[in-house]
Amino acid sequence: MISYFEYKELSRRQIDELIIRNADTDQKIRSQVESIVETVKKTGDQALIDYAEQFDGIELSELAYRQGEIDAAAMRVDRNHARSLEIASNNIYTFHKTQLKRERRTQTTTGVTCWRENRPIERVGLYIPGGSAVLPSTFLMLGIPARIAGSKKIVVCTPPQKDGRLNPYIAYCAKLLKIDTIYKAGGAQAIAAMAFGTESIPKVDKIFGPGNQYVTQAKSLVQTISNTAIDMPAGPSEVVVIGDRSSNPVFVAADLLAQAEHGPDSQSILLTSDKQLAKQVQEELKTQLEDLPRKEIAAKALANSYIINFEKEEELMDFCNEYAPEHLILSVDNPESLGSQIMNAGSVFYGHLTPESAGDYASGTNHTLPTSAYAKAYSGVSVDSFVKKITFQQINEEGILNLGPVVETLAEIEGLAAHKNAISVRLRQIKNSEDSQYV
């Protein structure tokens, strides 16, 4: 079960070991992933067919679900489930639509105007996990901002189902997103297929989506050996809950278990200054765990999770920011008092009635978030993830007269004569022109 620590008794080394997670210290996973990626690069579709049999236990005759199969699968979704997917879709759309903004033009110097314009990333690849649990919510979280951004080609890969049929909820999301093809490929091999392209699967410019350590390693690898970008390192899921005397131990335990059931390599952490809460949560975890259908998976995750008791709020927040959690729940009466101290987190949940599950599914925020402390440098997926921001500038006659001498001087400092000359020839022409109103 979940381990308990007193922060004041922890050494710096122990703290560092707690913060580091999902590290491939012996490079075993990376070595396997390198082999998979290279095989897919060389043999394309055949590699995907072979890996589907090896890893998923299914023989494939083709790699794509087409429109007819998607339509048929979507028809199997009952109306209540369909309505929930539609509400989630609408909320995600409403939140993300506000992110697509046009920036103003700025005059940096008289006669010099600069601005940025959005352009969609034209070909994007969406990876939808489908290991021990199929995640149609991830399809919505990735597909909706891609549509809002205006990406022209959306390639979708998800592991094949054991019966060979498309999961009906994935199919229904495809209908909502107006996507007519889904490819039967999972794991590191799917990432490689989208990075390099195969006979069936088109090459993309950027790959999105969470996954296990193999998927995360594959994403990191392909961005270094191909010209394909990735959204972020988004690996096994994690949550930090901050609690105090005001916290409800039933709620806290439920939140920890909600994260733990994702997979055995997930991690659930409670940080608190209240020893009584820690004890109550440990007891509540045992009770709630017994009722979970995925209790064996959750139990393995809890064995890699912990509770830390802190005497000082400052130490607690320092540890939290160093851990940089994917999800952070402030299960306290006054979450605003802690909110301003948060420097590193993927997504934050305020108060007792805001479970992380709401963000996973239907509140509207995106659940594709940086893990393994990458929240120190990465943001979660948004519409911005699917666009490039191109800078523009325009200089008129007055502007080149104002700015030109500055650029000439800077070019001289750096010893770049051609840079200086590109300005000088223009200045000479203007100064020799009888039509110039500025000379």
C-alpha cells in the first residue's frame, strides 16, 4: 500500500528519488523502442502487421478502419452515452475556441510595423491510447483543438481491438470530429509510422497524444531522427493532492485511486501538514480499493506512490513545484491562497468539489499534459499546439531612415558587412531620391 514519509526526516537523496519517476535508468526501454522505430522505418505496413500480432495478439489484413466501419461502430453507442460524449465535446470546444486569437500589429519604431499571424500545422498525428483502457476522451481532447486550429490532415492511430472491430466510442468521437479514417496501430510502432509514413499511414508534421513509457520514448526519439515534432513528453499519468484539516479523506482517497487505476506505472501523491488526514486517507484507500474493478492495477500504482507530511507550508509548496505534477488538486478550503505559489503543474483543480476526473472528461480543459516533471518547461495541449505563429514586418521610407543606422552599427559590431550593406544601399537610394519627403 501507499508509503508514508515525514519530510523533515528525508535526506536530499531520498527527496530526489521521490521526485524522479518513470526513469529508464538501464536504457532497456529505449533500446527496444529504437529497434521498433527502425523496423517500421524500413518495412512500413508489414512491421505494423507483425507487431499487432506480437503485442496485441491480432492478425490484421489491413491497417485502416474506413468510413463504413466507423459509421457501423458508432451506431452501437446508446443515446445516453452519446449524449455524454456530445456534452464533453461541446465543453472542450467552448474552452478551446477562446484560445484562437488574432494579435494586434505593433509599431516598434516610427515606420516599422511588426506582427504575428497564426497558421495551422497542416498534417498532425493523433495517438489515442488503447491498452488496458480505451480513451475516447483523449480523441476529443486532441481532435477538437486540431479542428479549431484548421489542420488540413488529421491522422489517427489507436491500438487494434482484440475482436478486430473498432471501439464504438472511438467511432462516435470520429463522427463528432468528422474524421473518416482511423489506423490500427498502437505503441511505439504507431509513433514511428506517423513520423516516417508507411504504405498506408501518411507522414505527419507533428505527433500528439499520451501513452506509456514506450510511446513516450518513441516520441522523444522520432523528433531527433526525423523532421517530425511532438507535443510534449506525456507518459504515465500522475496526480498530487494537497490536503489539510479541511480536506475530506473520502474525496482525497477517491482522487488518488482515480489516478492509480490508469496503470501500474501511474503515481498518486498526497502532500499534507495534517497527520490525522494522512491516517484517514490510508484507511479509506484500503476500503475504496476493494470495490474497484481495476483494483489490481491500482494497487500496483499505489505501491509506487506515497504520502508526505510537512510541518511548513513553504516546504510543501517547494516540494510540489520541484515534483511538477501533471495534475494538482488543492483539496483545501482556500485554494486561492496556494494558487499563487504554484510555479510548475500541468493542470490545477481548485477546492473540494473539483476532482481531476472532471478535467479528464468534460469540464473543458485539456487532459493531455506534461508528466515526469516536464511541467517545468511544457504546457498542456491547446489550440496553440496546433498552430505556428509566423512573424511579419514591414518598413516604410521613414522607418528605414530611423532604424537603418542602428542596424548598420550593429552589423559593424558583429563584422557582417553584407548585413550592413543591405541597409546602406536602401539608405543611399532614398537620400539620392528627389521624391523622398524625408530627406
